Amino acid sequence: MTQTARAPATALDRYEVVIGLEVHAQLLTRSKMFCPCPADYINAGPNENTCPVCLGLPGVLPTINQQAVDFTVRTALALHCDIPDFTKFDRKNYFYPDLPKGYQISQFDLPLSLNGHLEFPVNGTAVRCGITRVHLEEDTGTMHHAGDVLQSAASSLIDFNRCGVPLMEIVGEPDLRTPEAAREYLVRLRQILTYIGVNDGNLEQGSFRCDANVSLRPHGQTELGVKVEVKNMNSFRAVQHALDSEIERQSAVLDAGGTLVQETRGWVETQGRTISQRSKEQAHDYRYFPEPDLPPLRLDAAFVERVRSTLPELPEARAQRFQTAYGLTAYDAAVLTDTRESADAYEALVSAGVSAKLAANWHSGDVAALANEHHQPLQHSGLGIAGLASLLRLVESGTINGPTAKELLAELYVSGGDPEALVRDRGLAQVSDTAALTALVDAAVAANPGAAADFRAGKQQAIGQLMRAVKDASGGKADMPVVNRLLRDRLSE
Amino acid sequence: MRSRAASLTASTITELAAALRDGSTTPRALLAAAVAHLEKSDKDLNAYLTVTRELAEQQADAAALTLEQHPDSASPLCGIPMALKDVLCVDGIETTAGSQILRGFKPPYTGTAVRRLFDAGAVCLGKTNCDEFAMGSSTENSSFGPVGNPWDIERVPGGSSGGSAATVAAGTVPYSLGTDTGGSIRQPAALCGVVGFKPTYGRVSRYGLIAFASSLDQIGPFTRTVEDCALVYSAIAGGDPRDSTCDPRAVADPLDSLHAGVAGLRLGIPHEYFGEGTEPGVRAAVEAAFAVLESQGATLVEVSLPSTDVALSVYYIIAPAECSSNLARYDGVRFGVRADRPSLTDMYLETREAGFGREVKRRVMLGTYSLSSGYYDAYYRQAQKVRTLVSQEFDAVFQDVDAIISPTSPSVAFPMGSRSDPLSMYLCDACTLPTNLAGLPGISVPCGFVDGLPVGLQILAPRFEDARVFRVAHAYEQATDFHRAASPFVGTAA
């Protein structure tokens, strides 16, 4: 792990940090933004998913992907944005080899949505961050340099598979005050986008990307300080480290009486610092103008309402409901609703007759660990929701004990199987019969006189050895809470 | 005056369609005649950049089969040779837009309008010369040399679709496609003595048309008669899912109202279209045409389009702005010509320096400037407002009249090299480019001669009233003989 500068408490004492985030999220549409090519660029051979339109060949025209518009509006509604009834696309002009038309079709002054917000807790305090706008554009191609960067590369190859993939830009207001809040904003935003099924939230592969604008100002000053844009952060950890480092750098400049310059800086993970990429003077003039190849879009209220009706319950509301409906703690509710898949699985277990508390314990404990280990969520495991429900009902009815259930769960998670049939066939049902267990308890006490004496002498943990003896003698099937009670009765005689 | 009727390839589409069905000719025979005429005439005219003989032969054979099997249901265009302006993409056929930067570029697809003609059985003889990226009014801006006017090869054929106009005027093919951004079909049609039609913006798909100015470009036909023009228009018009600016509504068949005449119609004459540069001979010919229409029962009305003079300025802000963006893709990275340089920036600069001609560079720079931060409001935004005004003035006039009639071009064909300053060249389109700003349909039909050089009458109608344009034009044409006149090139190969 790289050594990273942490913003010293003194910097945050002396200056107010102002952070605004811009997120680019690829939409999970089947086809690209302006042509019918598949949007999947990860699993395709170089330039396999391209056509004259996304290659920007002479004479081609874009056509709008309706699904991408729906997804963007869905996102905007989840972020409480207004949806104007009139919106249009614009051209953002600049030259780069991964941009085949020499312009990106984006949105400038009349975006699909405006004025939203996102609320989330940071260290127990509610933070509300404004969302300036959510708009729709197209992604660029990707370049592979024979060398470090284009400028010094002997050659560069371009793959246009990603070119034209629908991209949503979510511009946040400069309402964030700490790197931690910035990180939490991103975690929450990503959670919502994956919840509503518009984005897969993959920072490493770049389907969810973030740039940050950071400035410092003395506490109490209303005017914003000089803004620096930080790029190249491809994990939540990188975002927090980059912001810590940039705050440290800016405060050092200000402390020394220097002035900051407005610029774009890139986060270099291996060096643990940001490096200047482009000054304000070198900034592009994008010469935006309305895209003449696409008529403006009119989104009527009926359309917006139709999209709104496709919105699922959002994570925060769902966690709230889990607490009231299932009597879960805030922590358990948050863990269970972390992903939509997990929350859906939990509710499916409960509706299959498993008690809310038992389902919560197993789902966020052993099941989560197995899902992680096998990279297979419960829904897609061999056991499935129905299998787990059947297993947990056996636990709940006292047919099998906890350790047996754990072993069965681990065994069946990937391969699948019928827990009831297995318990019957293997005779795994637990022994709760007092007479049978009393005989085993007596035998254990007789065979371990030392432990029995120790317990009688007040050494509580000595009972463990006796419990193990009973458990082993029962072939692991003994109802252990009953064994515990019988042992204590027997030893206090 | 010579008549074109003497030559097979100078016949009309309707005549040839009949000949193909009565067995007096075949698609192969028509093609052979066209090729022979092209080989003889094009040394002087330079109307063709690429001759697509192999494609034409395949298409002729396919057309022959269609005509044999389905003579009644086959399109009137089936088996008839034609030519395409070299801004229209054809799969596997070099398409240069008259520019060095696209030398060697073979599109991997065929555009919609062309595809529709091919599906109808058209036989594509070749790609015609034009001003580079359709920027110009004389075809002198082609990087592959100028095109001669078949009436006088020392003179320009007009532009930018000069090659497409010239090849029809020369009697090589009965029709061709051009594109009109500010008059680039109508003006060369006028200067070459043929019929040229610019459809309503949004009636013909632009998919496959190498864009100059996206909000102004339209594809349209050059023909020898108005009826032929309506036939070709019908074949290419109509909605296209690949072009969002193309209107999906059904296209009224212009042939239905072609013979309805002009009796009872009110025709507006905008005095602004007779500016200072209008040559007296042009004025006389056009006024004579007005009188013909009046004698056919039309009522002539003086109208005013006060923004006509500023339309030129508006056009030369909007068209270059769009062009500066549309031409950004010619960067040497993926197709066409690349200047090899060690740095990316130098590669861009050298490729575009060597690949683009002067007029293209001028417009790219104008457009880049007017879209730049700090100038956008003063130029581009202001131009868009005035564009709306221009459009509204037309709408107001069309409340009172059914169509507008005017000269197509203030002058007849001028000698090559005589208009070296850009502004005098831009003035060629004073009567045509307001139409594109408003998206209206317009036609130019032959209406006389000045010293042996053709004059064109322009007829404009409200948006989506393309059929009315044909109706008025046909009434005029049927009352006159100018469309029967043949250039000295017609029949030279017969």
C-alpha cells in the first residue's frame, strides 16, 4: 500500500474545505447511445462492436437510444431532480484520437434534469449535497500506447468498442466539506445507481468514474478559493487519499503565503500525490453548440411519471422499513440493504417463512461470507433462496442444531440440494430427548472427573470439555442448549 | 436551337422507361451509350471523379432481370443510368467530397437516398465532381480540377453540385443527385439549363451524405424535365430511422398534382430577389417567365422578404459553424490521407493543412471563431435568431401567396477564374440560400438564354409543400420549350 499524506487536523482547523464531485456513469443499456452496436466493450475483441456511426465515418448520423433517456430520467428522479419538459443535445468540440467525430455529443445549457440532492449520514450527522444536474452524453474510445503516454509513445492503438457507450454525468454542488464526506457521497450514489439498475458501479473498470473539484478558504469566508480539478481516481480509497493529499498541498501553499493556480491535476497512486496536468490557460474552449443532427426532446409529464413508476424502493427507505417491519437494528438493516440483491434475498427468506431475526443473522453472516468466497450471490447459488429457507426452517423448528446447519450450508451453497431430505437420509436431526441426553451427560461426567471437579470448584469454563464430550458422543447431533442445562443440573447435585 | 431528342442518353427518364419496356433498348445498351458519351465528353468537362463501370454493369444486369420478370411493377428508374455527387457514400466506392483529405476513402456503407435508388434498379455510372465538401458556387473549389459548363466549357457550371448538373446538361445521364446547402442544386441547374430540386429540409434522409452544414443540407435530383424530377424525388423521399431530422410522415406523390396547373394560384415576387447584381438578361428572361405563368391563370403578387440581405450574413455564420464541427473528423487518424509526423498535434496540423483547400480552411476558421467562447452570443446565437426571423418572413408571405417565383441566380454562367474574391462568389447564392435557412422546398427550371447561356426560374413553396413546387414548375415547363434545348455536348457521341 502506498504511503499517503493525511490532511493534518490543523489544515482543516484553519481552512474550510470545499469539494464538488462530478461522476460519469455508464448506463447498462444493451446498445450504444447513438447506434445499434452492443454497449458491452469489456468482453469484445478490439473494435469488434463498432459501426460507421460510432466510428464517426463521413456521412453518418446519430439516433437517440430511448433506453438511455429512460435510465437518465430514472436516475434524476432517484436524486430528486426536476425534469424540464424541453431538453436538447449539444456538441462539445475537441480533438483527440479516441473521439472519432472530433466532438462529443453531450448536453450543455438544457440538460435532461436539474436541481436534485443526495442525503446521507457521515459519522452520525446528516449531510445533504445538492445535485446540479444529471445529463446524458457518449463515452469515448480507449487508447493503448506503446509507451507511457501518447506524447512519448512509439505508437498508439485505438479501440472504439467503448466509443458511443451511453454515459451519464452527475454534477454535484460544492457542498462537501471533508474527504470522508466525499467518499460517502460516492458510496451512496453508487449504491443508488446500482439499486435502480442503471449502472454496475465498477470503479476499477471505469464504468463509474469520478473527478473532484477542491478548494480551500478561511473559515467564515463566503467567496470560494481557487479551484483545482483532481482526476485519475479509480477507487473510493483513491478518492479519499487524493483529496487528503490535495488539501495538504493547497494548505501548505496558502500557509506559506503563496497563491494557488486554477488547474487540473492527476492523482498518481504510486507517488501518493497529485501532479499538474493542465493550467487554466491551457483549458479547452469546447465551442458548444446545439447538435443539428438531433431534434430537441420534449419529455411530457406522462413519460416522467411512467419512468417514476419503474423506480424501486431506494436503499435508505428500504433500510428504514426493515427496521420497523422486521425489528432489525439500524446496523443490520443497513448491511442487509447494502445491495438490492441482498435486500431482495432477505425479504424472500422472510416471506418463505423464516423469522426475520434468524434470516438477518444467517444472511448477513455465513451466507454473506459464502457469497463472497464463491463470488456467487445467494440468488445465483446452487442452494438458492428456497434451499436456504428450507434449511433455516429446520433450524427454527429445532430439527437440526446450529453447527449442523452451518456444515450443511457450506456443503450445499454451490452444489445445491434438498436440506430436509439430507437431514432425514443422514440422520442429522438433533437429539433433544432428555432421557437420551441424560445418559450421555452421565457418561461424560464419569469419563472426565477432573473437569467435573474443576467446575464444581467454581471454574466455569471447565464445562466446555464436558459439552464437547457429549457433543462428540452424540455424533454432533445433541441439542447443545439442552445439554448445557442438563450438565449444570447434574453438576450442582 | 439543337434539340436533345436526337440522343438516347439525352432522353428523359419517362421516355427511357418506356423504351426499356417496349424492347427498343436494354439497360446494358443504355449503359454502353452513357459510358461512350462519358468517355468522349469528360475530357473536356471533368464532371466525373470516379466511373463505377463494374457496379453499373452489375446493376444493369440486375435491372434487366427485374424488367424481364416484373415489367409492370418495376420502378420507372429501373435500368436507367444516373450519377451521384461525390459527397454521397456508396459501399466500396471511393468517395472524396472533392477533397484531397478523403483521397482513397471507400465507405463501408451506402447512404439511404442512394440505397433507395439502387433498390429501384438505378444504374450508377459514377461519382461527380463538386466543390470541396460542397463549399462553393462554381465547382472551382474541387481539389480535382474544375468542371466545364456544357454550354461553354470556358465557364463554370455553378456549384457546388457542378458535376451532377453538367453531366445531365451534357446528355450523359438523364438524372443525377446533388446536394443543396445554400443553392448547390438550384444554382448549377440554372447555369447548366437543367431542372434541379431541393426538397423540404427533412424530406430526404441525409444518412450517407457527407455533411457540410447539417441543418441546411438536403439531397435532391437534377433532371431534364419536371416530371422526371418528381419521379426521382418520390423514390428518395420519406422517413428514415437513421436520420432523426428526417420527417416520418408520408410523402404526397407529386405526380398526383403535377398537371393541376397554376390557374387560381397566387405567386409572390419578392423585389429583394432582384438585387444590384442581377444581370439585365436574367431579369428579362425571368420576367418573361412570370408573364407565362400569369397567362396560365396565376395571379402575380409583389411580396417583400426584408431580411433577404442579412440572410447571407446569417448563412455565412451558421454554415461555417456547423462545418467547423462536421469537418473535425478529418484528422488523419482513421481514414483518408495522413501526414506522418512524430507528434499528434503536428500530425493533425499537417494533415489538415495539406488535405483541405483554401475555401474549406476559410470556413472552418470562420466557424471556429464564431463558436468560440466570448463570440458565440454575438455571432452564432444572433444568427440563429435572425434565421428564425427569415423563416417567419417566409411564413408570413405564404399566408398570402401559394408560391414564390424569382431568378435562381442573379447571373448566367461566368468565366472560370472571374470571381476570385470570396464575397462576390457568395453573392451567387443570394436568391437561393434564404430557402435553406427556412428549410423550404425549391426548384430551378430553365427559362431562357442570355447569349446562349441558360437562365433559371426559381419556384419556392412552404415547408412540406414539395408537390406544389413541382405543380407550378410543370405548368411553366409545359408552356415553354426551354427544357428541350440541348447543350453542344448532347449527342456528340451518338
